[in-house]
Amino acid sequence: MLIDLLTKKDRLKIQQCNEAFEQHQQLRHAYLWLAGQRTKQFLGSAPGLTLSFSAGMLMQFRHTIVVKTMRGVGALKWLRILA
């Protein structure tokens, strides 16, 4: 009888944990979907298109010395801010 009571409590705990996990997963899925929608909306806007175009241009010229120098200067600036 005591064993049945303990296993029943454990089963109830496991069931509650499973329900909480499922709710968490649904919430996570909703947040990821919302983030995807916001990203698509931003990339379709003027600033997003500008950023995307600029990143594309930089990727094409990433091996040139000017871009490498700009990247290095930006990295040094971030390192100074973080230090």
C-alpha cells in the first residue's frame, strides 16, 4: 500500500513535469516563430535591405586589404571597450 502511494506520487510528479515541459516547448516554438517573423520583417524594411546589401558587398570584398584593415580596426575598438 505504501509502495502504491509512493509510485502514484512519483507518477503524478512525472506527469506534471511532462506537462510543464510541453508548455515550455510550445512557448519556445512560438518565440522562435515570432523571432523569424520579425527578422523577415526587418530584412524587408529599408534599414534591413541596406544592412543586407552592405553585408553582401563586404562578403564579396572580404579578402581585400581595405576590408581586412577595417575589420581589424573594428575588432580593436571592441576589445578596448570590453577591456
